[in-house]
Amino acid sequence: MPSTAIHVILVPGADALPFPEDEAAARERDATAHALVLAPVKGHPIDSRPPYFNAVADTIAEEITQIREATPGIRVFGIGRNHGGSLLAYAAARDGSFDGLVFPGVIPALSDYRAHSELASARKFRERLDGPAELARIAELRPFDMDTCLEKIDNDRCLIQVGKADDWMDDASHACFRKLEADYTVQWLDDDHAMAAPATVAARWDFIVSRAGGKK
């Protein structure tokens, strides 16, 4: 299938950074990129998450429906960077209509990370909670973790990209990636948390085009 049949939904992380490298890669391959613009999560750190994840999943499902109705038989892929990867995995597990998924720089078990990691972002999350009872509630977010959601997604549809210089990842995250390697394709790349180095972008687009049946 030629690359013109490829549409890719881009799901940003919590930093809301754009995807200029992936949009350029799409143009080079005559593919169409759909960069989502998402509002930040607001409210209680735990209580706000389920409705937020479901709202984003609704948005993604609507985007897919519009794409497929406009062009029947189209191939639809998703790239979810950082926290956007957790959102994408949840949406894909709930819907199941993606032809392929790429997860660059995604903390694989985010609830465990927030509960136990000593990295600054995890400590900051815990500081927003009120005492031991709320800290224990972090486990309620387990259904929204990427590795949990992947259990409902065909493993051959997924590519996980890990930056060797990603300073947001802790040892537990690396151990989780090693475990996922048993069933999923995990690329360890010379990149940081942005996951936008030329080789990283090229590798995920090679995966997308290959899954779509086109030439790299």
C-alpha cells in the first residue's frame, strides 16, 4: 500500500510541545499528520485522571472516525510522546482501531513511578497529595499505565522507543522496558526525553510505513 494511505495522529505530552520533526517526516512520505492540541490536566492529581483520559480517548476516537469516513480503507497510526503515550495506549486499548502505534519516551508504569521514584517529577506529584491515604490511592491509576494498556493491544502493532539519555526514566522504568521486550519491539536509542533525534524519528516512520505495506 502506498504511503499516501497513511494518516498519523500525534498525541503530545504534558509539556504540549509540537511535533515538527514528525510532521516533516509525514510530508516526506506523502502521509497526513493530525497533531492533537490537548488541554492540561486540571484538578485533583488522582481524581482528575480518569475523566481526562476518557475525554482524550473520546477525542482520538472521533478523529479516527472522521479519517476513516473520509477515506475508507485508510491506514491510521498513532504516535504518543511522553505522557501522550500513556493517553494513546489507553485510547487504543479502549478502541482498538489503530493499525500501528509508536510510544517514544513513555514512562511505562507511570503509577509505580509516581508512587516510588525519587526523580523530581515523581516527588512533585506526591507533594500534591494529602497524607498516606491519598498516597495509597496512586494505585488507582494503574489501569491508565502504558504497560497495563498494552495487554489489550496486539504486540505486533506496537513500537516502543526508549532514549538512552532520557533523564526522566528511573531504574524501575528500564526494568519494565526489559520485561516488555519479551513481547514487544523495544528500541534503545541515543536520544533524550524529547525523542526527536533524526535517527529516532526515522526509525518510527520506517515502522509505520512498513506496517502500512509501503516502502521505507
